[in-house]
Amino acid sequence: TLKLGRTLWIVPLVLFSAWYFREKRERLGFPLFILFFILAVALNSLLTPSAEVNHILKTINKICLLTGLFCIGTQIDRSAIQQISLKPLLLAVLIWSVVIPASLMVV
């Protein structure tokens, strides 16, 4: 509960940031992840998923988080991904999937 309370502080922070940057005449859209986050919190409070569904959701969560962190780290956006053909993308994923476990085994 405390963790959720701290996490919910992102809502007023984002709203204040949107208001502040609007005053500076910079155009920023409302971040939809805030609405999805509030929806997820509400659904989690109202519904209790089964162990199987919970496991699937955790797996999807890990994949999305890793993909997001990868895109942030490499500074890749949606338009850059759409321009990549399939062959180089598969090669990059293959190399990445070999190098990461190998480096973790060495460490």
C-alpha cells in the first residue's frame, strides 16, 4: 500500500509538468500511460486474477519493461523500428540473446 501511494505521486507530478510546460508555449500531449496506470491500479484492486493469469501478466510485464528499457537505452523510437527490415532486426535480436547470457555467465 505504501509503495502504491508513493507511485501515485507521479500523477500530480505529470499534471504539474504539463501545466508548467504549457506556460512556456511548448506543446506537450497528455501522457496516456498515466490513464493506463490508474486503470491498472483500479482493476488490480477490484479483480483478483488466478495464479495462471497472474503468471502470464507478470511475463508480459517483464517483456514490456525490458523492451522499453532497451528502446530508451538505444534511443530507438517507433519510426526507427518501422524503417528496419526484418533480416537485420532478427540478426540483432539473435546477437543480443547470445551476448547477454554469455556476459552474465562471465560475471
